[in-house]
Amino acid sequence: MALSLQQRDQIERRIRAAIDRLLAGQIPPGGACDVKTLACEAGISRASLYRTWGHLKDEFEKRRAAAWAAGQRPDPREARIARLRDLNQRLTGKLARTHTELTLLKERHRLLLSVLAAKDDELERLRRELSSFSGTHAVPARNHELADDATSVVPLARH
């Protein structure tokens, strides 16, 4: 059935009003700033919007793209998605840096533990050597006030 001129004019006004509402951020619950919601808000089918009112669909998409380029986000969900993508990207980068830092710290920890173990082994060896030395020779008394003095150094036995 063909539409009268009055019906065509009325539908075009409904579509333009729906375009203005959607681009102003008046998104219905469960909708988005897209062609599907535009058709629903205008009270026509998507097929009709594509076939008969394609010029208005194209106008909507151009105006929506221009709004995005100007920094406006008519659809709060799209703005939230963009914000969450950015946050996800920043957190992923931070996680990668933290993982790298943790790996380096673990390696440094292992290295320092091995150095500490080597120093402990050396200290034990020196204590054993000192105890065997002190058992055979007289050890001079330490002068605690002069800790840097050469008299506080115990000579080690040469083998």
C-alpha cells in the first residue's frame, strides 16, 4: 500500500525527531544510539528505514559520526565502553610492568640469598678455623674501644 504525502511527511518528522532525541542522549532503556533503536523510536521497521528512508538513516549516521568526532558521546554506554577500554589498556600495561618488576625482584632476591648463604658458609668456616686456632695458640684480648686498631685483629694461621 502506497503512503500518502501526509503519511510520508509524518513518518519523516518522527524519524527526524527520533534522530534528534538519540543524538541528544535520550536513549531508551535497552537501546543504543544506533539504527535499530532509531527505527524502533520512529515506529517503523529497520527494513523500511533502510529501503524507504535510507537518506535519513545516512543523515543519522553522519550526524552521529560528527558528534563523536567533536567529542560528544550521545550514547552513555558507548562512552562507558570507550572509558573502560582505555582503563583496561592502562591496567594491562601496569600489570605487565608490575610483573616485569616482580620478576626482577625475585631474581635479585635469589641472588642475594645465594650471596648471603656464601657469606654464612664463609663465616662458619672462619669460626671453625678460629676455634681450632684459639685452641692451640693464645688469643690476645680485644680492645673494644679501639675496634679499628690493628691489635683487635686476630691473625689467622697459615697452612
